[in-house]
Amino acid sequence: MTPTLITETKPEDWTYISEGGATIVFSYRGPHNVQFSDRVLRLRKVAQGSSDNTLLNTNSEQPDDPMIAFQENIISKLIPSEFLPSLVMVVLDEDWLRSLVILRDGDRPAERRQTDQIDVRRTKGVLATDLIGSMPIAMEIKPKWGFLPTEYHLSPETVALKTGTCRFCMHTSFRMEQGAVGTTYCPLDLFSSDETRVRKALGALWAGWYESNGSLNNLRFFVQGRMTKPDDDHSVQLLAHFFTADGSTDVQNLRQSFTSVLAQALLDSPVLSLLSTLQRTLDVLDVEGLSKLYTQTLPDLPYNGLGSLVPDPSMEEWKDFVKIYHSDYHSWNHTVPSPRHLRHYLMAYLLSATFKDCSIIIWPKSTQVGSFDVTIIDMDIKSMDRLGKWERLDRKIVEHYKSSGSQRRCIDSQRVTQLGCTPMCYCSLASNVAYRYI
């Protein structure tokens, strides 16, 4: 099969869309081309100033971007393909990439340009379904963590906090202390499957977007392929066309219409329920329990952080893990995890992190008001060397929240239902109540 070459297009055919911590995305806007039309180009990034010193050997064959194999072999076995974008490999060219940087780097946020850049030494990238540039409007939501941990593996110092307030809300408090923009959004409302709570979550996301002038990344709007801010009157008018019957751009009316229309779209889709279930069933120990199991299983090794001495899984190991997840995993006694399952628990936590960090794109099926579809994107493989960082961050977040005196209560409706209680009695559940993972 003849490989797809990026040099079949011109750098000016591509428009900057958005970026995350590891990748940057461009939308194809050139002449019609069966290989590139309605596609986005996902490129890897490196820390600013490091691309010329990269360890990539450009004189030898580089592997395909692992995102493609990971989705094909792992993610697609856990999430139906109808909720995933298509991904294909494209052969890159260093001179072409350098030209793209010159053309489009100015479109990136200033804080991103100071931190990282396109890795121009990469020889392979990813073409994915364009759910933003090919649509009149699209919305991106980063739902984040959709569950509360159970009590079993939490310390006496953290159990009350972690089972009463969700990780996102504690992290928000921590970030605000450091000067970040705040938000009242709670993921457990969005994941609740309760219309009133879903509307509340969407209202909080809207308020965060509006009040921060689009700087918060939990909700992003794209109009005609470009990220939109609240002060862009023309784009807001186009948004109103899809959310309101009369096209009203009154701020309160548009917010109410947005929360109503999007709530119904999310309630009609199984995506959030699927993500919540995957997150909670893969992260059954919490990072605290995972750390305990790690040190108990490997007591003689120097402790340089959780997972620091563990190699990343191969793709074959990931394939084997998915088979185990579908068969034996749910019958294990997670309250007393076996040391022989340590590597599988580490892999499960990494996979859970993928689903905690992904985004969903909500896009119109047609010009009819309220007709939307949902696709899950940004599902990268996480590395073992991230575990130690997450463990330290978790400790900082909880310690800060404890000292802050905050008392926000977050209700995990799926956990409450599984425990057979109503939300009214949830906070008073005894710490020894049994919890059965599905």
C-alpha cells in the first residue's frame, strides 16, 4: 500500500486548531483531496529548544505514532468504533514541518509557544477525522474524573476528603491557590445521568468559558474551524443558530439553551457512562493503594517514585491486559490485591488515566437545532514514569484541600446506586460497607 505523504499538500493548506500537552492539531483547508479533505493532522511536540537534540534517529525507520496502534488494538476493544475517530499514518518531511512552524506558530497561544514546539524531526504523524474544521460548529469538553474512590485503600488522613470531594474539585481548589482561574464545574454532575445535575455541570462549564474569556480548557467552542471566545460576536451569533430556535444571542438565554440542548445530547449518548465505568473499574486501588502494593511487592528495590523501575508495557502486553480485563480482572479481590497482579494494576491505572484525560467532541448531525453526536478523542498511551509524578501531585492536592478548610460535597451517583443508597444517606455510609465493582 502506497504511504500517504504530507508533501502532497502545502503547509499553507493547514490551519491551526488546538493543542494539548503532547500534540498539536491542524485542519486541512486546501483543494479537495481524498486523502486529506475532512482530516486533521496531529503532530507530536517537544520541549522548546530540544527538537534539534532529539534522540530520534532520522537515518533509520521510525515506528508509526503509537496512538494509531493503541486505538486499533486497545481502545477499540473497550469503546465501540462508532464513538472513535479514524486514525491513519502520514509520512512527514522536516523541511515541510519547518515551513509549517514559520507559517502557523504565531496562531498558537503565547504560553504554549514558550513551553514547546512541533517536533520537526518526526518522520510520521497521524491523520484523523476532522470533527472541528469540517463542521460549522463543534464543542470540546474535557470531562475529567467521573467517580469517587472507595475507602479500602485510603489512609485515615485522606479517606474522608477523597470519598467526599472529587479529585477535580480538590485540584481546582489547589490550582486557584496558585493563581489559576476558578470554576464551579464538578465532573460528577456531568457523569450523573441526572438531567438537573447534567444541566448544572454544563451551566458551570459555560460560566467558566464566558468568565475566563475562553481560557479554561474544560469547554471549548469551535466555529467554522476556529476556536471561539465569548467576545467574538459573529461566532456567538452562529452558535446561537444551533442552540436557539430564534437565534437569540442574549447571554442568559444562550446559556440556558446551550445547557438544555447539550444535556439532552449527552443523556442520549452512552459515552459518559462508558467513560465513567472504565475510569472506576480500571482505577480500583486509587494511587494510594497502588503505591502500597508497589512497595509491598518490591520491598528490596530503591524507591524512586511509583513505577520508576518498571518498564513501559509493549503493545503485546497491552493486548493481553485487555483480554484479562474482559475475563478475569473483575473477579479479582480488589480489596486485598495480589502482588502477582502488580503489573496489571499499574497498567490498569495508566489506562484509567487515558480515559480521565480524554476529550469528547460534540458536533451537529445536521442543521436541525438540538441534533448532535458525540466522539471521544485524545486517548494517548500514558507512560510508567508518570506514576511517581501523579502520586506526588495527589498528595499535594489532598494536603492543600485539607488545610484549606473547604467543605464541598460531591455525589457519585453511580457509586450510590451500586451501594443501594440514596444520595441523602451517602455521606454517612460506614467505612466498611462492601462495594462490588462491575
